[in-house]
Amino acid sequence: GQNIDQPTEMTATEGAIVQINCTYQTSGFNGLFWYQQHAGEAPTFLSYNVLDGLEEKGRFSSFLSRSKGYSYLLLKELQMKDSASYLCAVDNAGNNRKLIWGLGTSLGVNP
Amino acid sequence: DAGITQSPRYKITETGRQVTLMCHQTWSHSYMFWYRQDLGHGLRLIYYSAAADITDKGEVPDGYVVSRSKTENFPLTLESATRSQTSVYFCASSPVGTSRDTQYFGPGTRLTVL
């Protein structure tokens, strides 16, 4: 079957670094996405990894290991506005643009 | 540049009524998707469309109907609304011709069925 696992909730302190993990088991793989979703809003695209390694984009970085079926999103210098849900999604290469979604990790940032 | 819009943003209806949720995108993206999002279930795909006049079922299509006569519009109809269809509905679109299948979401419609 197809499965994506993420922790349900995490908390961290303003200014700190937090790592949100995602493991996946899918029939195919053509890339992994991270989306951010603030409460009451739509998901917005954060990052995309298709090759192994780290992709850095400002305070956010995303890592992928295809052999381990594993990714993480790293958030540095946490700010209160980073309190949101972070969704991991995998393109299983079905040629139909569908993504397989994790349930999301709710991150709370405390002052 | 409106991007992708949904209407209405909020809707309250009664069991058994027909409801249509609208989705409009100005990017000329080929692919469009309808999701529902509920606590504990995450995003679940209802229907998707690869192009005008091409639609296919997703994970939870029962009780829903879609059409796509024009590239920019992808309405979702609940033929006879039930309380279990109370949810937040998101429309998304994705372009072709790129190496990655990034989906871009509309603001959502919060539907309550009484």
C-alpha cells in the first residue's frame, strides 16, 4: 500500500531549530513536497525534493533520502508565525499529477 | 492576477439539498483537483481533471459530481448533501510542462450541512 507517516504534533521555542520528519512507502517516486498550512487557510508550497540531499531556502531546508524513504523539513530561527501544520506529500509517478498526502504535523511555537 | 479562487467561501445548507462549489483559475493549468479536509483524515482527493472534458475519481468520490467544460472552471456538486459531507473543500491546480507536479490551492470553502 501507499503510506506517509509524520508526527502529529510538535512544539518548539521561538528562535530555536525544529526538524519535522516524514517517512513514506509508495509504489513509485517522482518527488516529495512540503506544504505549510496555517489554521483556517489553504496549504501553500514550501519545498520540493527529487534527488537525495539537502535543499536550502532561507530559514527552511528540506532533506531527502530515497533509499530510506525519508525526508525532513528543518526550520531555523523559529518565529511565532511558523506555528502551522506542515504537510508532507509524495508524487508516486502515476503520470496523473496526483499526490499522496500525509496527515500533517501541527507545530506550535512558544515565546 | 487572481490565481485560483473558490466560491462561496462559506456555505450552510440542509440535508438533501443540492450544492455546487465553484473553482476558477486564471493560470490555464491543465490539471485541477478537489479535496476535502477533515480532522484526523488530512487531505482526501475527491475528483481530479487532466484537461477540459477529462475527469476521474479520486479516493472519496461517492456523493459528488464534477464537470469541466472549460479549462479554467471545475465545479463540484453535492447532489444530495449529507451531514457527513460537512467539511472544508479545497480546489487545486497544477501545470503541465514542468518537471514537478506542484499543486496550488484555492482559499477553500467551508461547508456545513445541517
